[in-house]
Amino acid sequence: MPPQPPPPRMPAALPVLPYRKPTKGRDYWVLDDVLPDADAVRERCLAKDDWVRGHPYTSEAWPGLRAMPGLEPAELARVERLVRKATGAGELWVQRAPGGGTLNHNCVQVVGEGESEPRPHTDSRALCRYAAVLYLNPHVPKDCGTSFYRQSLPGGRLGGNVVQAPHNNLVEALGTRFVSPDAFTEDVRVPHRYNRLLLYNANLVHSATGYTGRTLEEKRMTAVFFWMA
């Protein structure tokens, strides 16, 4: 009998994360009507001419368009007062990234249909404790909000959704950047609503639920924030 090729190697099983059911008021907070004049903020963002382009227009991993800053100092101070009140944090600050750089904090992101899909991830524990997204398009469908995810394991079992020490992010916790598209399943969905701030513990696995629109005016527009506390 001629030599047989070795059997295909089964992919290594991913580590199973701890699970903590995302609970409103403990793990995430939904704050509506955050800005007194969200329309003015949106118009200012639409008028920007300094957008940086991401995927699929460049080799960047992040999608769509970005520009900074999103909110003016007084607007940002109002948001931070609400965040401190919701979380009980005495102080918020923006952590410096390695090498002295800054996070994409107070950054406007515009992503449309076909430019990305849900990408479950966590934000870095080394750089932020809380993250938040402010929805800035009144015409976006409710199913383009934000979802929290948990692991979907072989045999229909469910895994966890939290990155804990000694790991700082999901890639470190799983030991790989590449996972199958069905490695996570949606757990809790927060609908999109104009002028809503969704604030959450940054070590929870999360993603935009979906994207919409073909033009700058139609696409999902958000401002994102990252704080230590």
C-alpha cells in the first residue's frame, strides 16, 4: 500500500473565557439625549474635510472614515460628567498609548454598508476601563447599534465574554488574532438611537451590530471614547 498522507490537523481549541452576563447598570449603561444640540454636532462632523480613510479604501484594519476631535471641550466635559455619575468613578483620564501616542478617543467614525461587518473584540485593559459610543445619525436603523457577544463552542456549548488579567485584550486571551466567523454569538443587543451614549466595561466582547448607508449622510456615524478610571 502506498504511503498515505497524514490526516489533516484539527485546529487547536481556543481557551474558554470567563462569562459575566452583561447587566445594565453594572456592566453597561444607556444614557439617552446626552447632548443638548446633537444636530449641531452632527452638522459639524458632516462638514469635516480631514477624514482619514480605513478599510476597504486603504490597508488599515479599521473600517470606514475617522476624524478627530468629535466633541468640543464643553460637550466632552458634559459627557464625562454623565459617565462619572453613572459609574461612580471619581476621576476619568485618557491613558497614553505605548510610544507616547494617544488613543482614538473622542473620535468620529463613519462606516457604511459593505465597509465592514460585526467584529467581536475587546478594548485594551492596559489603555481603558470604560469605553463608550455616541450615536450621531438620526436615520440609522435600530439594528445598527452595538451588541455584546460570547464564545460559541463546538457542540453548541457557550463560552465566555470577558478578558481578565494577565491578558489585556481578546487576541492575548485567545492566543490568536484569527478565529472562525462563528466563534462568537450575539448575547445582548443595545438598539441604535440618535444622541444615545452606550457606556460599557471595555473588557467585554462587543461589536457594532451592523452598518448601513452608502453616502456620508446615510452611514452609521458615531463618536467613540476610551477612559481609565
